[in-house]
Amino acid sequence: MAKIGAVIIGVIFIVVGVGIGYGFYNSQMNAQEQINKSVQTTGEVVQHDVTEEEERERDPNTDRVETETVYEFTVQYEYEVKGEEYVSNFIEPSDSTLTFNSRTTARDYKQKYPVGEEVTVNYVPEDPTKAYLEEGSTSVVIPLIFVSMFPIVGLIMVISGLGIIGDDSKTEFEGE
């Protein structure tokens, strides 16, 4: 008899994995399309900031709370296209905030984009509100490998739950 719980959880893993994978892939492909269509203009940094946030996580085995500090860099810039002024805060096509584990790295970005500095702005001519400063990473390989683990684990659970593999009661050869 099938282990219905394993099958249900397996199906959930498959659906979640495929959904997350599709969403991520679609986001990265939209970013790549924006990069491919972009043209450049000049703009000016009008604001930047580095914020510090503490992320807390409880270890279920030791019940200890571990704290990690992350630093978020944000920037706002103005630019003009065909006589019309625009404001954006996107650093990369799909990210308006860059997060770092190092305060120094976040400060380096603050120095890279000082207020009043002229910057190269990439924008989509059909929609100048879509702008960014850096291309960033649009590689989908490593994140999709990670996300693909959900459907793989789900498939193993479904197969196991249906008794196709992992049934210990059928380990001996017949006739022995």
C-alpha cells in the first residue's frame, strides 16, 4: 500500500520547486532582456545609504540564537530622457538593494556612488522608468541547480511512497 503522506509531501516539494524555479528563471530572463534592450545616458546620484540589520536565527538543536549582521546599500539617481526627468533606485535590473555581509563592501559601494556624482544610467528606450546602474549577475545555472533539489527530493518521496523503491519487504530473491 502506498505511503500517502510521502506521496503528498513529495508532490508539494515538486510543485514548490517548479514554482520557485520558474519564478526565478522568469525574473532573470526579464533582467537579461532589459540588459539587451538598454541604452545609456548620464545621471546624477541624489541619495545613497548603507543600513545595518541584524538577522537572528535559532538553532533547533542547541536552542542558541545566532545573530548575523548584514549591510544593505541603496542609491537613488536622477536622469533625463528626451527632455523628461526620471528617478530610479535600481542598482541592477532586478535589485534596488545590494546586501553584503561586510560593512567594508557596503561602504565601498557608497564611495563608488557619492551624492552629486555623475553616473552612467542604463535604461530601456520603450520604458525609460526601467533603469539600472550595473548589469549584475544574470546567471541562472547555480540558483537553478539549488532550486532543482526540491523537485528531485519530491520525486524520490513520491516514488518511495508508491513503493517503487525502498520497499524492504522484497529484498530476497524468489525461490531461495
